[in-house]
Amino acid sequence: MRHYMDDTLLMLADKWAEFALHEDLGAGDLTGGTLLDPQKRALAELKVKRDGVLAGVQWLEVIFHKLDPDAEVTYEAVDGDRLRQGAIAARVSASQPALVAGERSALNLIQRLSGVATLTGRFVDLVEGTRAMIFDTRKTTPGLRAFEKYAVSCGGGANHRMGLYDEMMIKENHLRLSGLSLGDAIRRLREKHPGKRLTAEAESIEQAQAAMQAGADIVMLDDFSLDDIRAVVKLRGTKDEDVKKCQLEISGGVTLDTVKPYAETGVERISIGALTHSAPALDLSLKVVT
């Protein structure tokens, strides 16, 4: 599926571009500012050096328009496209100094997001044919969460809550600090925020059963064995219709080697922090065409 950054992301990108360029250029590019002619234009190609999923390619426009208002970007691919090694994703025409000044900032951002999309795509491919969807987490780079979650979408994954403000999730620390049982915590949150989605983390089959019966929308099975996951899936199927509506989510240590067996247990959701905290950057280059 093809993706484009919406107006909100583009607004955030504009602010991030200022920060990224200031970080890299400071008072000015000593080398390019001396050797290159601002009156001469040049063309560079964004080349994919390893198979992957593209994400964040619109950063090219955002970055280079900051350096050269007359810069032009033409796209051969858009976010969400799966590209083979050697493919040209886009071309940038700008002044000579602008091309070299913006190269690293643009590449750093696009490579990072494309890496997230590529890793997500690998997980999504492995669960194809099951009912499970791949979800991200809040384990993101501070300040880049919206972009990294967008990249997960480009790779075919789904977004978990954006932050602590849009969905509720009861974790072990909440219960330890509040002294509430899992069931009591669910009921209190339901009374305070009746329209919000609620996820309850469970660390045992008994806790999972209590969370389902108390009315959680999603029960997260944290570090469960395959046998225990199957037991909870079976248990849900024996309950009333309200409990059967509860979705089950697997979390904790899911890898490319283990994701398919997890998905085959019958759960609806698999959340993977590694999508955003451990994805290797996709190797790209932005070379001047001579």
C-alpha cells in the first residue's frame, strides 16, 4: 500500500528539518561553501543499495527547500513501495552547495524510517495467512515517534497507542503502586474513561482470565509460552459473547524466528518493540549525477 505523510507530519517534518540542518551545518558548510558555486545547479539520485521498504522520502522536499527554495524533487517511488537493490527512488535538482549540505540530514532521516518499514514488512510477511496483525509500541526515538509509527504503517504494520493520553494500559507497576487488583483497576478506569480503549497486561493465565472477565478490550500476554497462549485462546472461546470480543495480544521477545508460531496460536495482535528501537537503517545513497 502506498503512503504519504499528511499535513501534520509535514508540519512536524518542517520543524525537525530546521533542527537537523542546524545540527549539521552550524554557521555554514566550510567545504561546500568554499568549493561550490551557488549559481550552478546539479542533479542527484536517491539510490536504494539494499532491498527494502521505502518510508519518509518526502523528507527530500522538506530538507532541500530549506536550503534552496528552487529545489525540485521528482519521485520514482513513494512510501510503502518495496524496492530492489539498485532502484532509483527519487531525484533532486538544486544548487551545488544545497545538494551537499542537505545530503546527510535527508539520508539519515529517510534511512532510519525506511529501516523501520523494512523490518516491519519482514514481520508482516511471516504472519500472512493468520489472523494476527503486527503492532508497534512506545519504544521509539524521543521526538520521532510520529514518524517511526508512520514508517511501521508503510511496512504494513499497525500502530499501538501513540502515547499515554489516547489509550489506557494497565501494567505491573500500576498494580504494585496502586495496590489494586487487576479487576479493580479495570473497573476504576472504565468508570473514569468509559470511551477509551483499555489494554490489561497479564503475567499468568489466571490474570488473563480475570482481565477478560473484567471487561478489558485487549489482554496483553506478556512473555507467555506458546502452550500458555494456546490455553488462554481456548479459555476465551469458552466464555460469553462479551469476553469473546476481547482481543489477545502477545508481547515480549518476539523475533523473526518466533513470530509465525506465535501468530498461529490464534491471537489477533503481536506487538514488537524492536520494530522501532532496533531496526537497522536501510542503506541508501544520494549521489550527484555526472
